[in-house]
Amino acid sequence: MVDIPILLVIAALGGAGLNVARGALQESIENFNFRKAAGGLITAAVASLAAVQILDVSTLGTVALVTLGLLTGFSADFAFSKLKK
């Protein structure tokens, strides 16, 4: 099995990727900025590592960890993108 922090970071990157895809679908592809997408992925990775440190994730199952990671990544990227506007 994959270590808990690695699984959470991978899921958070997936959640941030979903938010980036949501933003890309709202705008035209010519306006897509890869620098902002990379910033969102970095923000999601840091937020997921913070979740590992703050929460007791060792008792969670795999599905709960992936769900927590997706929500952490999506919400961190969403909040960061709203703060930048």
C-alpha cells in the first residue's frame, strides 16, 4: 500500500487538477495560463501536507483518504484562485 502522505498528496493534486479543468472549461484555451495551473498544484500539495500534519489521518481508510485529498486539493486551489483575483 502507498504511504498515507503520498496518497493524500496524489489525491490533492487530482483535486487541484479538477479545479484547473473547471477553470479551463470556463475560459477559452488561448487564455489558459500554465503558470497559474502549476501554482494551483503547488498550493494543493502544501495544503495536503498540512492536512496530514493537522488531522489524524492514520485511522482513515483508503476511500476516505482519497476523498479528503480531492476535497483538500480542490478547495485549496479554488480559494487560492479566488484570492488572486
